[in-house]
Amino acid sequence: ETKPKWWKEATVYQIYPASFKDTNGDGWGDLKGITEKLPYIKRLGVDVIWMCPFYDSPQQDMGYDIADYEKVWPRYGTNEECFELIDKVKALGMKVVVDLVINHCSADHKWFQESRSSKDNAKRDWFIWKPAKGFDSEGKPIPPNNWRSFFGGSAWEWDEKTQEFYLRLFASKQPDFNWELSEVRQAIYETSVGFWLDRGVDGFRIDVGGMYSKDQNFPDAEVKDPTVEFQDPLKHFANGPRIHEFHKEMHQFMVDRVTDGRELLTVGEIGFGTEKDFVEYTSAKEREIGMMFNFKHVSVGEDPNFKFKLVPFSLKDFKLAVAESFQFINGTDCWSTIYIENHDQPRSVSRFGDDSPDWRAISAKMLSVLEISLTGTLFVYQGQELGQPNIKGWTIDQYEDVELHGNYDYIKKQFGENSKEMKHFHEAVPVISRDHARTPFPWTAENPSAGFSTSTTPWFALNPSYPEVNAESQLNDPQSVYNFWIKALKIRKEHKNILVYGYDFEFHDLDNDKLFLFTKKYEDKTLFAAFNFSSDIVEFTVPIDGKLTQLFGNYEDVDASSPLQPWEGRLYYVF
Ligand code: TEU
Ligand code: CA
């Protein structure tokens, strides 16, 4: 299977429907808004749009809690509008990928409603129910084990009616499916995969793709932190015993379902694991998924045991993590993604660049040069093309996210307002909160809602940076980050052999804490890439012999052999 696949050289633009464009003034983005803005997306030069969940949902986790896989959430529009949008995307020569959220559904889904109705309901075992371990002195039920939820507190939710707990690794109303049962898997495939393949989508972003297969003994997790009640349970369900069997089965379902020969883009969110796991998921011959999102490089600087605690990190840590996220494909038949932002991550210019007024645009452009120089399928998240920065100066009550508030409430209850844990939390939120990526898209500089909506109170406040950072002003400015991305994506296509498919990635001067230097190859060509992650002017040494020809960079009028300017990125061919 070495013949090139369209999705390897595609650039994907990720859309967060709630915050993209509101066309009816109710303060929520909608599908018509996406349709209206397709020319903007097309102009950027991307090939695919990936839409985050737009399905019917009570929105406890912004649509990652799905109540009906086959129905558009009424605020986003109708099914007909969605089918129309899919057709319009195709008419513009682009493709559509949708989110496949099947580790869990919403507690409002009819299957869960049935399952919770009684212990002998036919769908009882479609979810993961367990009796209490016992009852405490106040008569409160004790969860079956000590697993911690990603969103704070126990991963088990007590159900009054049938007096048992159900497992929910994420929010309280996101019950995990019991993937052990074949009838559950088939029902999931039919409704979430089959329904949308029949409507012509070109692929799926597979949510929580590594966690469907849980250790069926549900043992207590190892106590890594004795000061807390609930522990990190990852190893009891990340890349669990049957996960590859499940992916192979689902892949086959997809292949059988597509009748017009279209080739699907599948990308799994596989946050954690070893190189061996990653190779198995993405190796072409295994026939599971096309590529995966690794969390390595986006989690540098977070405590591995708890993300709302920052730890120091160096540029070397970041470099190694970037390599680790995609290096595993070298010499294999695997494929990888390249991304630095999504709806779960803060803004890259704030996290890895410098978002102060002097350097925001130039460092955002440098990160764009870095992104296009790496091997894999490139994903760009809405607002990244503007170099949008993180929110600044907000208090906790101004944030929305269930992950943030769940963990906040838990820390408050467990340690109190004045604890060191709370101090760490307050330090982490402005740096890594998911909400930095979720504010409404700044289309213009206009008050009050930046052209996102005619409502003065959209579902979520705007990032206060919109008067300076918005699409309208950037479209008209040839020097803008947006117009730079257009050039960058064009360069990536024109030089796709080395940029998209290059191999034998190698660092140079790895310990340098200002410079990120690497080479990679494609047949007889070599690429040398040099990035200055600082606001100083820095000398660099070319690590290999040959004549350098500059291919691309984020500074104009700079001699190709001169020292690197602040936040400069350059790509060279070496002959
Ligand atoms: O995220 C899965 C996941 O592992 C999260 O813990 C993610 O890493 C976290 O947001 C980072 O702190 C997916 C979706 O992308 C996310 O938006 C959902 O909230 C989550 O699944 C539950 O469906
Ligand atoms: Ca709307």
C-alpha cells in the first residue's frame, strides 16, 4: 500500500461550530454560518474541513455528549442544511470530515434512558454498571474503584433509581459504552458511521480513539498521589486489550459501507501510549486508522499526573516531543498528523511563540513555517490562521469549560480555596485552558460581537483581542498572518515531496535552548530547517555540507546566511 493517498497531502481546517459564525442572531454559530464562510476557508488553500460535533446534544461537553447521532442540534440547523453544506463543500472541491464520538454518548440518548430504566432492561449492559463498594458512615455509596474522571472527581456516577454506579470517564452525563458487546458496537457503527457515510462524508475524526477497551476487572488504579481520593486510571483503559480488534472491525464496517469507491480520511485521537501502540493503530497493513493525534508535544509543560499544574519545560523538551509525536512513522508504513492547536488546546502563539504586540504576528508566522515543514497531514484550527492569542485577564467565572469547572470544583472541595493546588490551578488556566480556543471567531473589529453574531450576548464572550486580531483587517493586509498562511500552504503543496513526505528527520544542536534546527530527506534532496524561538538575534551553524538555497521563511529581505532574526524560521534546500 505505498501508492499516495489523497489525505496524506491534504490540509485540514478544523471548525468549532458553536463559535464560527452565527447567521440568525441567537448567539450560537450555525451550519448556515459555515456555509456562508466557505469561500474564506477555500481561499486559505485547505482541502478538507473537519467539523466538531454538531449533533443533537444537551451540551454538557459542547456536543461531545451526543443524544442523537443522526440529528443536527436544532440551534445549529436542520439535517437538510447539513446535507446542503456537505454538497457545497464538495462543489468547491473540498472534502468533509465529521467527529465520531463513540466512547460515550449523552445520558439523554435513548439507549442510556432505556439502560438506566431498570436492572433487567435489555440494554442494561450497553453501559458499564457496577454496585457500590459499600456505604460510608453517612450512608453515601462508595464508588466501585478509585478511578478519577478527566473532568474532576470520581469516574463513577451514582444512579438513584437502580442504586448502581455507571462509568463516565468524562462529564457526569457522558456514560461510557460497553464495547465488549458486539450488538453495542454494531449499533454504534450503524448510527454514527453508517448514517454519515451514506450522506457522503469523506471520513472521521475518532474521538477518544484509544480508550474503548477497558480492563474488565476494573481494578483500583495505582496510588500515585496519596493526598487525593481519586487516582489516574489511564493504564486500565488506554490502548486496552481489545482496542485493535475493535478498530479493525470498525474499519471493515467503513470499507463495506462505502459503495462509490471513495477513500476515507480517518484520524484517531490516541492521546497516550507507546510507539508500539501508535504503529499498530496507524500501520497501513493493520487496516485500523489512517493516522492519529498524539498529545506529546501539546502537553509539554503540564504535570503528567494532572494537567492543571504547570511544570517548567525547555525548548529541548518541546523539540523532542514534536519529534516523538510523528517520528514513529519513519521507516514504517504508518502515517501521522501535524497539529499544534485544536479545540482542546490553548493558542499556539501564546504557548510556544510570543504573543506580545511586538512579536505576535512574526512568531505566529514562524510556527506556521514549522508546521508546513513537518511530515504528515497538516491540521489548522480556526483562528490559528490569524495568530489569535490566548484570552488574558479573565477570572474563573468567565470561563465556560466543563473540564475546567469540574476540576476547579474538585480542587476547591478537596483542598480549599487557599491551597497550593488551587494556586497551581489559577496559574495553569491562563496558559492551557481549552477555552482559549473556543471563543467566537473574530470576523471584524466591530462592536459588540466582532461580526460573529448580531447578538450582544453570544453563548461565550469574545477574546478581548478582537479589535487587533480579526479576519477582516488581515484579509486586507498583505503582511498579515492569514496571508502568510496562504503562502505557506502553497509552498507546502509545491514542494510536497520533501515537506509532506520527507523522512530521516534529524535534530542538530539539540541542546540549544533558542534554536530548533533539523534536516530531513526525500530521495536526493535534503531540507534544512532553522527556527529561532527567542526574541534575540542568534547565530547558527549549517550542520551539513552543500550549497544552501532558501525555500521559504517569515522574514523578507534577509540574507540567507545571516544570523536568525527574532522568531525567524527558514527552510532551505541543501544541494
Ligand atoms: O478529548 C479526549 C481527551 O482525552 C480529553 O481529556 C482531552 O485530552 C482534554 O480535553 C485535554 O485536557 C475528546 C474531545 O476532544 C474533548 O473535547 C472532549 O471533551 C472529550 O473527548 C470527551 O468527549
Ligand atoms: Ca445561530
